[in-house]
Amino acid sequence: MLRIGFKTQPTGTLKRLNQAIDSKSITLDDAFFVEEGKWFLSLTVSTDGVYDFNEIFQNIQGTVLFHQHQASDKVTNTNRTQLMVFSLEPYPFILNLLLRNKAIPNKIILKDQLLHVVVSVDVWDNFQRLGEEVEDKLGNFELLEVTQETDFGTTLNTAQRMSSILSELTDKQVEALETAYEMGYFDSPRKATASEVGEKLEVAQSTFSQRLRDAEHALLKAVLE
């Protein structure tokens, strides 16, 4: 088993969030694939200052902030904010590249304007293909370390957590989320009202609103437990 550490360019939500704030680091704790290009991202953001992330994500197209929890580290004088974000991540997204090349993500952190990535691969050929594709799609691949390990170690629990999240949502709740997102209900300013989304779903506005609240509650429960 090979443990690989490398640096590369950020894309998508991580890149745009980093551009919007002065962060010490942005850690991708978990990611849950929904369908093509759509992910739920669990992030931890470390900053010196305090930010209104609701306002920030309103200005990041293709994202919806579902939850934030802020805590201060008095020893380091650092603010740490946990975020749960629904995000549109067009290809190439770092997790797409890792999974396509059979690399198990151990750690993904954005700091000093670059993604610092640690992955595990079982054969050297997978590592070579990963390096070539990351450099081709993201612009650079700077190898930091290669070590021999006996197991995968601590990983992002993408598969396990994705299964947990999806099991918490009913088909109608997923449909409500997807339709609302596609119609621009979560955009700022909104491109569709609750009444219009309900009409598209062929349900009353109150029914759509209830499904949306239930879906948000189920997502937060799955993530925070």
C-alpha cells in the first residue's frame, strides 16, 4: 500500500470560498456524491476573522449552505467553522480524479492557495495515472512524499457517509431538493418561488415547503450524528 502526498490547484467551491475569505485553511472533511456534478461537502474553515458564511455562499454560484457551526480556539486565537454545503462541482473535481484512478482520499486541505492532498493506492500504476491526470486536468502535480503503509489508514468516509445520508431521505424529499435547486429556488436573488416549485412538483406550496424542511433536517441529522 502506497501513501502519496501531493499539491495541486483547487477548483470549484473550495477555490471560490478561498477567494472570498482570508483563510488559514479549508479542510474537506467528507464529501457525499448525489448525482453527476452534485455533491454535499462537509468543510472546516479556519480563519483569524469572523465571517458571515450565509452572505458569502449567496455570492458563490451553484452552492447552497445548509448548516454552519462556529467555535473559537482561544489558544491559537483561530475561528473554526464547520459548514455543510450542497455544491455543483463541474469536472474536473479533485474527488472525481481520485476515484477515477482508484485512489482512496485520506486528507484534502486547501492552504497557501493550493490543495494539499494525501491518498492511498494499492499499486504503483494507479499512482502514475493519478499524477498524470491531475497534472493534465488541474495544471500541476507537485509530489511531496511517498511512503509504504500496511493499510489505508484514516480516510474520508465518502461511501459510508453517502449511504447514511441517502438512507435518511425519501424519494420525494430528494425530488424536492433537486427541483428547487434546478429552478433557482436557492439562488440569490431567488429565480423561483416556493409556489412555483410546488406547481412544478404538482403539489401545494405548503407540501413542498414541508418536504424541504424535512430534507434539510434529515441531512443535518446524518452529517452531525
